Amino acid sequence: MDPLMHLKEIYLKGNSGIKPIIPLCYEELESKAKKALPKNSYDYIYTGAGKHIGVSNNQSAFKKYAIRPRMLHGNASLDTSVKIFDTQLQSPFLFAPIGVLELAHPKGDLELAKASRNLQIPMIISNQASYSMEAITDTLQNMDRWFQLYFSKNYEFVESLIQRAEETKCSAIVITVDTTILGWRQMDLQNAFLPFTLGKGIAQYTSDPVFKKLMQQKPSSYNKMAITPALIVNMLGALSRFPGSLLSNLVSKDPIKAIRKFIEIYSKPDLNWNDIRWIKSKTKLPLLIKGILRSDDAKIAMQHGVDGIIVSNHGGRQVDHVISSLDALVEIKSQIPASYPLLLDSGIRTGTDAFIALCLGAKSVLVGRPYVYSLAINGHQGVTECMNNFITELHIMMMLSGVKNLNELSPELLVKN
Ligand SMILES: Cc1cc2nc3c(=O)[nH]c(=O)nc-3n(C[C@H](O)[C@H](O)[C@H](O)COP(=O)(O)O)c2cc1C
């Protein structure tokens, strides 16, 4: 859709008394999603690490920049397209990989896939999705997609995930390196809620041939849980979510075995650069690292043949008081060759945030929580509405700043307060 049509439509619908369903103001979006979701689910999406200083750093970093629009430099049409490896983007947005989207919507990943196709915005399919990558790519059809990998303790399983990503025609692999263990997330801890232990968000595992073999092996150790009515309800939920009938799952205990094996192999605390070299040897697809926040790490990544970096602090969910992704982008950009692909993730709340990140050297940006809240409010239509707002606002900002295409976005358009 022509982005300016979206703007006109909003006002014209207003004449018929129809208001936007997805709040344009981020704080209102959060509170509408909060009303729509169970507490544990909302908190899981909302929470950051510790006191949430890292979360707020992400957004306050954008406030440090003022825009210096250029006048009488206008044009009637814009080009917001950009190519990253073989992925042609019509607008510089990607959907950040978000696990356990079933917390926001029962068909989360599939609804997102529909929005991705409608909008032509690629999805980065999460390692912790609630649907297998095969099911998600069936819905995506020809739409471009990338796969986000978490390195687990079992190399054969990681190799199988990479192979499946290639078979399902994902066009890049994104390895997330900031989650070698889970961050200290106060709200989830207070709720004593981790969806994976209920069998949610482990579909890439339970659909994998290597994992299916692994889960039949005895786990090295596990903690017994107190048998309470809540445990019975939760385990029945896990049995019904798992592929196969409730009865056969009850007899085989496969869902319980899968959860235990997942807990045993999930994440690799000793992840290191040899593992990055190992992934490079296993795939011809472009490899991006998500979670780099320092230029020295970025340089090492380049030396290891990594094709691009997603500058990210995981939405402040891992390390409290963490540097904002935007500040990290500026430091990294200043130290590496101009042509090396840097993408920005964490803290994008509006089209104007995207404008600033692109001026500071990001080739494109990842949107996270805003699309998850929109999914919770109105499924794929909610995501489409949210992203059309982002695209249109970016378009307007470019037109009002005298910019014709993304190449013309530069630090020269900004001043630091
Ligand atoms: C609920 C939730 C689940 C997430 N799951 C993943 C994941 O599976 N893999 C991953 O690399 N990042 C994951 N992330 C991080 C996002 O990819 C992204 O870095 C983050 O949402 C950016 O911050 P923002 O949403 O505040 O902009 C998750 C984030 C949230 C909020």
C-alpha cells in the first residue's frame, strides 16, 4: 500500500466514526495489550532484566538526537527499499525473532507469517517459536525469511536446525549470542513463570528428528516437582499441546521427556568464537550475529567471516544497566568499514526511531515488542496496522526532511543534544 494512503485512510475512516484499533502511542499500546492478556503472558513480554534500567536506556538514547530537516529539497515520491544479502526489503524493517508468540495469540507465529506476507516485511523465525519452521514457512509461502538460532549443548541438534533452515528456504541464519543463560527477570521470577517448562515455545525442538532421538535418552538429572492441582493442570496443557493425541502422549510421556531434555540442552553457557567458526563451516547461508554491543567484538566477528551484525541488547532482557543498542551502534559504526552490514534492534517504537537509527548507520531495524502487543490485540491485522504506522511515519519523516532514499539518511541530518 502507498504509505500516504494509510494516512488518508485513518482520517477518512474517522468520518465514519472508526478509530485505529492499534494505539499509535506506545504506552497506550502497552496498556491495551496488558488488558487483553493474562498477567503471566503480559509480564513475560514486558519484562526486562533487573530494575529495567537497560530497557529504559534503549528508549532514552533516541531522545539524545534532534533532527535537522532540509527544506526546499523535496520530491513527490520516495524509495525506501534496501537489499541485505539476497533479501530485498521494500521498507527497512524486519520482524525481530520473538519466542513463545502463543502467549500473545494462540496462532502467534502463523498470524505473524500472514502479516509478513501482506506487508512484505521478512520474519526472523525464532528458535523458540510455538510452531515449527516448516509450519511457519508454509504460511509464509514465497515471502523472504531468516532463521534465528540459539546454540544448544548438542552440536548434532544445532546442525539439524541449520539444515532445516536451509531446506525451508530461509535466506540467512541469525545466531543470538546474548542468551547463553537467561537474564535475571524479576517479573517472571516473581510470577515463577517460564513458558518453556510448560512445553510452550519448544516447537523447533519437538519437530526435530535429532531432538526426537535425544529426548528418548534419560536426562542427566532433573528436579522432581511438587504434585499439586496446578501441576496437574499445567501438565495436561503440555500433553495437549504436544504433537499426537492426548492419550498417546499420556502413555508415552513424550511431552514430559521433551521438556526435561529441552531444559538439559537449552543454551550453551560456554559459547565462544570456535562455535561461530563451526556454524560458518556448516552453512553457505549468510550468518549474522545478534547481540553484539562493542566494536572490539564486531571486529572479531568480521575476522571470523560473520556477514553482518544485529546490534542488540535483547530489549534489555538480559543485562540490566546495559548500554542502549543505539549508543552501541554509534560506537561500532565508527570503528568498522562503512559497507559492513549493521542492523539495529531494541527500542524501536516509531517510524521516527527508525529514521534516527538509519541516519546513524543502521541498514535496517528490527521491531519487537510493538508487533507482539499488536498481535495480542488484533492478530495479523493488528500487526499489519502497527507496521503500516511505522512505515508511514518513516515515509513522512523522510519527505519532511528532504530525503529521497535511504542512502541520503546520514548523521548530518542529526544533532546530538
Ligand atoms: C517475549 C520476547 C521473546 C523473545 N524471544 C527471542 C528469541 O526467541 N530469540 C531472540 O533472538 N530474541 C528474542 N527476543 C528479543 C527480540 O528479538 C528483540 O531483541 C527485542 O524484542 C528488542 O527489544 P524491543 O522489543 O524492546 O524493541 C525476545 C523478546 C521478547 C520481548
